Amino acid sequence: MKAWDAIIIGGGHNGLVNACYLQRAGLDVLVVEKNDWVGGAATSRELTPGFLYSNCSYVCSLFRPEIMRDLELPRFGLQVISYEGGAVFTRDGDYLANYRDHDAHRREFARFSKRDAEAYDRYSRDVTRQCRFIQPLLMRTAPDPTSFRPRDLGELLYLGKKFAGLSAEQMALTLRFWTMSISEFLDEYFETDVIKANFALSGIIGTALGPRSPGTAYVLLHHYMGEVDGSVGAWGYARGGMGAVTKALAASFKASGGTIRTGAEVDHVLVGRGKAKGVVLAGGEEIYGKLVVSNADVKRTFLKLVEEKELPDIFLRRVRNFKIRGSSGKVNIALDSLPEFPALPKDSPVYRGDMHFTDSMERMERAYDDWKAGRWSADPFLDMVIPTTLDPTMAPPGKHFMSCFVQYAPPKVDGRDWTDADRDGFAESVIAQIAEYSPGFRDRIVHMEVRTPREIEAEVGLTEGNIFQGELTFDQLLFNRPVPGYAQYRSPVGGLYMCGSSTPPGGGVMGAPGRNAAAEILRDLAKSTSHMSPAHDVI
Amino acid sequence: MNHQPTIKPSKARTAAQGHFRTLRLGTPFQPRIDALARTQDWYNWAGYRAPHSLWDEELEYFAIRSQAALFDISPMTKYRVEGPDAEAFLDRVTLRDVTKLKPGRVHYTAWCDDEGFVLDDGTLFRLSPTRFRLCSQERHLPWLLDSAIGFDVAVEEETESIAGLALQGPTSFAVLRDAGFAGVETLKIFDLAEFPHDGGTVTISRTGFTGDLGYELFVPAENALSLWDRLMTAGELRGIRAIGYTALNRARIEAGLIVANADFTTEHAIRADRLRMPDEIGLGFMVDLEKGHFNGRRAILEARARRKLRHVLVGLEIEGNIPAEHAIVYHKKSQEVGLVSAAMWSPMAKRNIAIASLTRPYGDTMVEDLWVEIYAMRELQYQKLMKRAKVVARPFIKLDRRTANPPADF
């Protein structure tokens, strides 16, 4: 019976990144994916003729350029296009736009507050300083602070040196950034509610916390440390939808000799004498491998795919307590024409950016209150984009694909499972909000895909539909992610590794967990990592 | 509850929506400048479309030194600071002693954060006992407003509503006099006064950025064009020409003056090690330890006492005639000790001059054996030159006509 050098459970972006690096190191690698397509939460599927949806993730910034280059993703079709800005619509019939041009951005803010217009430079300076501190850490394995191995000591020293290199004021800012609420953080810079709401959205996306919850300032930072071709903090569309990322990864993987099996759901990991030996598929088929890497989140991996008796008690308890709460949903809409927003001038670049309707911190926090009560938000927070304003490949000419990321959506409704009626009610809350700002919106809808945490968990496999495979709060970051002592992609089971967003540096379509896990695996196998670029310099 | 009222936005706010269609604004003088812009050579000055040159950058420079040159300074950031505590507030924010700045006077100053790092430099105009105008390169409204807490003072940004012109050069006085600004001859260097213009007033100060005889004029935006026309008409026989920034920049280098974000970084620098204390960029003379507390005082004192000042800004004279712009400065041709931030061949001094930031003690106590490495690109090849540099005093040129009283009539 064939034994693969490595079996990757799950063909999401991190699983594929991991597979690519291992295959290119000379291993014989198999990716098993339960769906009939690869991509995990980075997919583009045609659910109605002529329209491609970015079904889950919908914009790109965090994906590491070093990985794109190493794995030759442009050659396999990946193109990322920066988008143009965005806006928050205000209930008084106006809007607050974000423009790429620095002076236009300032003038736009000055429409609301001259002070805030000039405060933006300070805000942006402080956030950029923090991003420059964190960015180089993304592609390094977090040190184990309890270990005395030279590598861990070296990494701890590196962290310490970086931190010591900061001025006292910078250190204070770093600690505050990692622990404060986004609301309090923004209060230090801005006075205008809608301007705060405009920035706060990056602090709550994908997170079961409100803007006033401590820890949300870091979530904002997490969304700022990406880039589009060197433009740090910029976001873009993957041409052809986010599936283009995983499509390119799969093509790169196959071109280097890798094997993918779709429609192959793993039932459990085969473990013998404390060591992973392969996987058993849902149909009972056994596949053997010298090592197994799970792209699934830490809960799914260790509470569903590995038998409890193989795991230490404390580890299990920590996995159970790992916060991976469902907080968001997705509504993907095919439109037969571009929606109009009377508040926006017809030639506004905002159509080609991300749009929001939550114009105050209070509304944002109220939306979270509904989540706490076990309901989807009556007045939800939407991150809405129309990628087809820049990407001609996703819909026929003149027609459009609209992606709405929706928050908050609880993992269970009033303590019970989601029903189809709940799902429809959730969708209606979204459509109603858009229609309020865009007359005739309903008439343009050709088709709609509605994904509550129920659908996301069922189709993508993310526990509770949490898009980050675990909250990005400070207690679950660095060497604590996902479980203290297991932040270096290894697990209590020999030969079983983790490579999903549950591991450092965390979620988003970043690829860094998959890459870093591959580096650790190759180290264990005493194989070269010379095909893996180190993080680009931050100068 | 914090529900926002569902009132309509103000007319001014919605009227301003369309700004995204004009990313580079014209200044109030734009119609006149556009008409003279033969080179169409523009750059972005703080969101405004400003000319690098208008017809010939070299001849524009000579207009400054030989006749009168008109340069649009409207994009400069301007704050109006007014109130019973305006003097005390500015004394607390800036380095120099504002109580010594009499109404009708201007001084060049700078301001620091609590760590003693320079946030920006600028000119402070005292228009009356309780009213000031602060002009700067960067924007600092939050800093100024936060600093104003506890003072009875209003700080208002007025960049767009006030237009500004620099009229510089030997005939600038004659132009103003011929334009009918009676009494302008009484202005000594750094004096200012108000003069009637077009039903309103224009503030004229004997200041400038060229090291030459010159004036700066501030006027409400709506009176800008008539002021331009008044000067151009009066100056016709005095050789008045409009100029762009390249010419002005040459004049300011000769005058040894530094520019924010070109020779030193400001409030919004991202790399913390790029920040500079006043003593590190040649502005130590502004620091007034006799006056009361001001932002950065403690840190500056400590840095001086503990010799923590790491940099020094100097004037260099470099052998040869190839400008050393952005060249690296070496000690003994081998050890890197600094960077040239501005450089040119000076037509007035007939010397190759530069402004450079060096790491102490070089440029401070060690001034011997300094060199600059010039990479001169000539037809797709770098001509690498190692040239000797001598630390010299700034300004590189000193023109008696700048300060002569009464100003000379040409």
C-alpha cells in the first residue's frame, strides 16, 4: 500500500500553500478535500450562469507576496487589482468617502471636521508604525517562551530586540494597540462619529466582539498589515474572485507534481502508538502517509478528526476553550445592472470601493448587542463591494456581482440551530438595508447566495463559520495560538501538524500559517527550505 | 441613546462633495499662473497644482536676483490664532519667546513634541496683540488644538481662504511703492503692516525665503487676482516675472534656509529614528530657556546636558562644480557620516554649496577630512566623484540689500 510523504487535510489556501512548499521540497504530497472543488473559504463558484461569486472571502491584501513569488502564482493566473476607496453612507443622505489620493481624503474628512481631517496623518503614522513592527513577524515561527532551545531563545531575543528598539512612547502604543477597544483607540484621534465608524469596521470584521470590546484595536491592525504590491494597507480584488488565489495555488501544486483528491472527506486521522499514520475517508477508505497536516481549524481537527484518547487532557481542554465564535455571514448577489445610490455622485469612485451603511459607533455596538442576545443584527453592519466594477471576468458586461459581508450572525439562533426561515430573515435584513439607500435595488437581483454560520460551517468546514479559525484576540495570538506550547504547528500527536488560520499569525487569506508550517515540517525532516523566501525587508 | 438626528446635512457639506473631481486644486491666483505657464511643469504642493517652472527655471532664478519675482505661496498651511491667551499659548507651543514678538513683527520659529523632536518649522506673524498667523509646511490642527486646552484662544485653519504671494528681488520694494502701497518703505526686515487693497486690506511683511530683498503679501482669497494684477502692472517697468518652485529653491539654498520634509522630517515621520531635535537641524538658536515652560523644553535640556544630540546640520562647500544632491558624506573617504539634503552650484557665490545632516561628532567637533561621493548620471553612466567638502557657515551668500534701510530703489 502506497504511503504518501504527506497528506494535507483540506484544500483551503493554507493547505494548498503548505502542500506546494512540501511538494517543491521533493515530498510526494496528497491534498484531500471534502468538497468537489478546492479553495476552502477562498473560492469563486458559478452558482447562476454567467456570474462568478467570491463565495466567502472577497477582498485580498494579506496574502504574502513572498508566497505568490515562491509558488509562481502569477504564472498560474493570479492577479490582484487595488480598489479605489469606499464610503460610509450616512442617514442624513450624505456619505463619508475614503479616497486613495491623500489630499482628496483630507478634503473629504474636512467636510465633516477640519480637526479630524488633519488628525488622519497622525492616525495613519501611528498605525503604520505598528504595522512595520508586526509585518516582519508574520513569516517567522513564534518562539516558545518556555523553551531553552537555541532557536526559541534566538526568536525571543529577536522579538525582545525589536520591542526594545521602540521608544517608550512606541512601546506604550504597542501594548495599548494589542489590548484596547477600537472605539477607545479611535477616540484618541477623531471627534466625528461617522469618521470613527468608518475606521472601526476593520476592528470588528470577522470577530465576535463589538467596537467597545477590548482587543478590537488589534483586529484593525491585522487588517492593515497587508499590502498590494508594496502599497502597505491597500486592499484589492483578486481577478476572477478569491477563488483565483486557490485556483493558482492548485495549478502550481499540480505543476510541481502534487496530487489533489476532491470529494474526499476525512472521517478521522489514523493514529498508531501516538503517531499519525494517515487518514480514513468518510467512505472508509484508508490512505497512508508519513505525516498528516490539517488545514482544518484546531477544534475540528482535534475534537472531530482525532480520537480523544490520543490527546492530553490539558491540551483537549484548551482546544475546547479556544474561542472560535461564529459572528458573520455572507450574502452574494447577482445583479442585472449596477445599483444606484442617489447619495453618491454618478461618477464617484466609491462604486469601485467598499461601501458601508453603519454611520455611528452606537449602531455598530447595537448590532453586536443583537449577537449577544443570540439573534442576527436587526440593523446589520455590511461590508459591501461590487468587484465587477473593476473585474470584467465575474459577470457579463453591464451585469454585476455584489458581495456583502454581514455582521453579526450568531452561531445559533436563540440557542437553537439556524432554520431556512432564519436564513431568509437574515438575508432580508441585508437587502432591506441596501434598498433603503438604493431605490429599486430588489428589482435588480437575479440570484442570491445566503450563507449564515450554518452554511459556512457545513460547506467550508469552519467551526461556527468563524472566518479566522479563531478570534484574533491577544490571548489567542503569538505563542498562545492556538494552544500554549503548540504554536509551532506541531501537535501532541507525532507526525500530525496544523497549518490553518488557527495557527500563528492567524486568519485572513494570508498563506503565512501554511508556509510557516511547511518550514517547521521540513526542519523536522532535515530538508532544505531554500525554496522559501524569507519575509521581505521592511526598511 | 446616541441616535443621530435625521436632519439634512449642511449645504456647505454637500456642496463640497464634488472635490474628488479636482484632485489638485488651483490657488486663488491660478487663472494668472495658468496663463503664464509655458512649460506646464506642475507638482503637487499640499494638494494644489503648483508650478516647478513657468517658462525657464534658470531665468526664473535670475529674476529673483536681478529684478522682482512673484511666487504663489497660497498652498502653505495657515492657522489663525486669536484670543486673550494667544501670546501665552504660542509661547507654550513654540521654541522662541513670543512675548518678545511685538505686534507688527514676524519671526521664524519651530515647535516640538514632548520628547523635544521638531514637529515643523514656520513663520509666526503677530497681526495684533491678540491675533497671530502661523504658517507651516505640514498640517498640525490636532496638535495645536490639543495644546490650546486651558488657554483662552481660538485656532482656526485658514489655508484656503487666505491667498499668499512672495515678491522677492532687488526691485521688489520699488514695485510695491509704485503699486501705491504708501508707507511700505518704513518696513524693516521682519516688520509687517496692513495696507488698503480693493476695498479690503493686504498684509505685507518684509520677509521671504530667498535671502534677498523681498516681501510676502497675504490677502483674502477673493481679492487675490486684483492684487496680482496690481503688482504685475506696477512691476512691468521693474522686470517683474512670475516664477515656479525650482527657482525659489535655488535662492533658498543660497540663503542657507532649510525646508521641512526635504532637510528634516516633521510630525508625521514614520521611522522614529528620523526625528530631530532643534539643535540637530541648526535651530538650536530658537530655544529660549529664559522663558517659561514650552513643549519639549525638558527633553531638550536633558539632551544638551547628557550630550544625547546625535546629529548636526551644516553648510558644506564642495570642490568642483557638480551639485552633490543626496550624496553620502564620508570621513576620510571611507566612513559614512551623513547625507546631503540639498545642493547646487551657486551663481551668486560661484561655489558648489550643499546642506547636509551629519552624525556627530562629524560636522560638530570633527570637521576635517570630509568628502562627498557624487554619483553623476551622464548618458547612462554614473561618473563617481569623491570630492572634498568643507564645513562653512550659512547663509552661503549675504546680500546687504536684504536688510538695507530704507530699501534700495532700483
